[in-house]
Amino acid sequence: MIALQDRQLVYEFLMLELAIRSLQHDIDNMKHLKFAELYFTQLDGVLKNLQVDYHWRRKKLVGKKIRFYKWVKVDDYFTDAILATNGEDAVIRFSTHVLKQNSQLLIEQKMLPIIHKI
């Protein structure tokens, strides 16, 4: 069971996991674009920023003996996150639509400081 005070940390970690996956997928698919190099430096900066946050939260979760195991797609509308805790696995069900929206918002929030520097 995940303690109440740890749930926010778990949620932030899972959102970072999805945002990093999404951004890596986008970067891989941008390589064939004409002006891809213009975007690579900005997106690489966002990706590194997300990865720093991800690793910090991962260390905090490991200290609390919570480990992310995998994502399981239930159907078109829901996805389960399976976490290993002390002695038992915890399953948290999320709406796929909300996961996509929140990971997109997280990427956009990380991009704002970079865009304002330009």
C-alpha cells in the first residue's frame, strides 16, 4: 500500500515517466524534418530537465521502498501503473486521456523558460 503522503510523489514520478517517453518519441520522429536542428537543442534541453526531475523523484521513491514496475493498458480508456512496494504490488488506474493531457502540460511547462530565453 502506498502511504497517503507518498501519493503525490508517485503521481509526479509517473507523469515525468510519460513525458520523457513522449518527448523521446517525438524527437526520434522529428529527424526527417527539414529544420529539425532548430528544435533539437530546445527539446534536448527540456528532455534533460525532465530527466533530472525524474531521477530525483526516483531516488526519493527508492528511499521509501516504492518501485515502478510497468504500465498495463486495460482498454482504450484506462491504463494501470503497477508499483512494487514493501511486500505487495500496488495498482493505480488512470484515464488514458488525462495521462496524455497532463504529460503534455508538463512538457509545455518545462518549455516555457526555454522559449522565454530566445
